[in-house]
Amino acid sequence: MVVKLAMTYQSTRGEDEEAGYSDIVLKGLASDGGLFMPRIYPQVSKTDLEDWRHLSYAELAFEILRLFATDMDEDTLKTMLAGVYREDVYNNGRQGEDFSRITPVRSIDGGAIRILELSNGPTLAFKDMAMQYLGALFEYILAQKKTELNILGATSGDTGSAAEYAMRGRKNIRVFMLSPEGRMSAFQRAQMYSLDDPNIFNIAVRGTFDDAQDIVKACSRDAGFKETYHIGTVNSINWARVSAQVVYYFKGWLEITEKPGEEIDVAVPSGNFGNILAGWIAKQMGLPIGQLVVATNENDVLDEFFKTGVYRVRDREHTFVTSSPSMDISKASNFERYIYDIVGRSAQRVRELWTELALKGGFTLNEGEMMQVRASGFVSARSTHAERIRTIREIFEKEGLIIDPHTADGVNAARAYVREGVKMMALETALPAKFAATIREAIGADPEVPPSYAGIEAREQHVTVLDADADEVKLFIAERLKQ
């Protein structure tokens, strides 16, 4: 059994108050502007992994998350996870799937690539895997602390709906979700804006996702505003969400491997870097992962970095609107956590790099730091719209399987890095129903829509459009909380 040590958390920029898991869940962003990280990564052995092969998803989630949430009662955590990871919650996927597995796996390309299906939850996107847990966790902690939480988040498409569906109707929680006006698919907009729950507020920002994300960070850095209005976050900057995503890397490994210590490679469509960061953390914990393949679209900031060592964010005018919109991100928040590890967990070095990023719009790692990047196992690839369409069409014609455009980016990248004798696992990020226009272009037919979402685009929508201005968003929140 894994040895459980008391876990405390520190900021990537130096704040160190011996905070526990329950403390940082509600904080989200550290007060110094950094992101919380565990003081050490818990270690999992080959024996532990073999002992876990028979576990259900909820049972496996307990074994992983108990190592991070050491200040929580274990029976409470186990009960919470059993209530979250249920077949009747994660049953919105393709007909014929075994939903009891929560994250089924299927093979393509003659078995060269395995797709880990993460999109069978309530909003048809991988974000549900962590967000449903976060909803239950928030409600529990708020009840214990006898307080409330006003969640301020930003979404490029899937985080927002996953958060809203996880938090709707929960006690002592309100959600204020920012999204870039006109930059999500019609299905994604309808999924969020059709909600009429009194604790859900949708705000469309005139700008990009990065603009919306900057507003969230600006509000989080305003200590007075954050404290007065009990502001928290569910974006992947929240450590509890990242830690929950670590679980499905272990589950995927257990599903596709056959012998102890077998190494696999993983390809992940990446925007805000939270999903693949969870894979990096799993690797640091001892999961046998070789390559971590970062898949980007035309917004290729991360691809450029892993090939050159230059991290150069794009401004609004140079952030493209693409057919994989959830990846239309040019400033990846969770990238700071990875760099923190790469520079030897030096908060001073992180502060230097992020100051340079703020002043100059980018930074370049030195040669020693780039040696650490190369040794970390990260590689990358970039996809275009034409490549997405071709990949979707090829897989449909060969396998009879329809994948969404983000997963197509992941498969395209995976194909570039398949190694003989090493299994490649590509992470599915959404169901194709969310991107019908792109699917029609690729295969000439509409994707299957789960019955619960039939006609969703025709439903009445509830959204407020605001300028990309933090003060305007703060005023909107303050006015709604006075009502």
C-alpha cells in the first residue's frame, strides 16, 4: 500500500504557508499570483499498480486522491468519490459502450493507438471527469467551514459547461463564467447559455479566451475583492481539478498494459496545459509514461516552445479562431507549474520568467533548463484545419468511429510519435456532437447527439455581454451578489 504522508502545498512564486488540500481548494490562485503545488509528489510503486488492476474507477480515484487530500477524512472522501464516479453519470457516450468502466478504451490504426474515452459525462467533455468531483468537494468543504463560494472562471468551450453542470443547484455556490463572445461552437454556447439556474451567470467577453482568463487572474489578485465576495475558481489553475485528472492516466495505463512496469506514450490535445500537466504529475509519481505528446492547433505557442525553448504568447489579433476552439489559447496557465519543476522548483526563477513574460510577451529558457525539458519526455506537434478534417474522415472510413476535432489533433500528433513496441494512448477530449459543423465537413453527415441534448441549440439562452475589462466584470458580480 502506498505510504501516505501529510501533504502541504506551496506557490510556484514562493508563498509557503503550510496550506492543506482543503485550504487551497477554495483559494484557487495563491495570493502572490502563483499556482499551488504539492511540496513533494507522492510515489507509487510497480507493486501498487499491480494491486490496483482490479479496482473500479471510484476506488482507484480514492487511492490516488487520498495521497493529495491528506487533511480530509478518508471515509468521507471514499463516499464522495463513489457518489461521483457512477455509471449513470458517465453514460452519455457512444451506443454500445460499457459505461461501467467510466473511461473505456478503443483501438485504432490496427492497435497502434488506443483512444481513452473521457467524454461520457454530463457535458460530453473530459472536463466532467474532474468537475463532477469538484462540485461535490466544494459543497462538502463549504458546509464544514460554514461559508460560501462564488466561482469565477473562464472557458474556451468545455470548462464552463462542465463547471456549471457540476455546480448547478449546489448549496452556497454561485458560478460566474466568462467565455469569448462568438468563439465557441453553437452547441457549446447553447449548452452553457441555456441554463437558467439562479446560481449560474454566463458572461460573454468581447475578446479571446486569454482576455477572459486574464480577467479571472486580475480578480484573483485583488485580495480585497476576492475576500469580500468569496471568489474562487474551477479553472485548471485549481489544484483539486488537476489532481482529479491524474486519476485517468493511471486508469488508462491499467487498461492497456499487460505487464508490470510497461511503458506507454500519451498524446494530449492541449490548450491551457492542465490535462497534459496531470500526465506529467502521474509520471512524477511513478506511472511508467515515456513520451508526453503535446498536440496543438494553429495556436501553436506550446509547439514552438517544446521545439525551440522560446515561450512567446500571441496577442488577440494573432490568436486564431479554429475548428478546435477549446484549444484557441495562447497563454497556458498551467505551464507555470511545469516550468516550476523544470527550473528545480526555484520560485525566484519562476518570478523572473513570468516578469519577463509580462514585460516582453515571452521568455527563453537557458540551455541547462532546456536540457531538463528534453529529458522530461515532452514532444509536440501542430495540426491545421485540413489535417483535422483528414484525420476525422480517415478514422471514420477505416474504423466507423467519429471523433471530435480536438481529439483529431491529438491523434494526428500521436501518429507522428508512435514507437515500435510501445503503446500510444491518445486522450479523447469531447464527443463529436459538440462540433457538428466540422463533422459535416469531414464526413458529410451529422454526429450522433445524446437524447438529453436533442434540440439544445433552439433553447432560450441567458447571457450578458461585457467588454474585456476586469472592473466591469467585478461590478457585474458585486451587483448580482447584492440582489
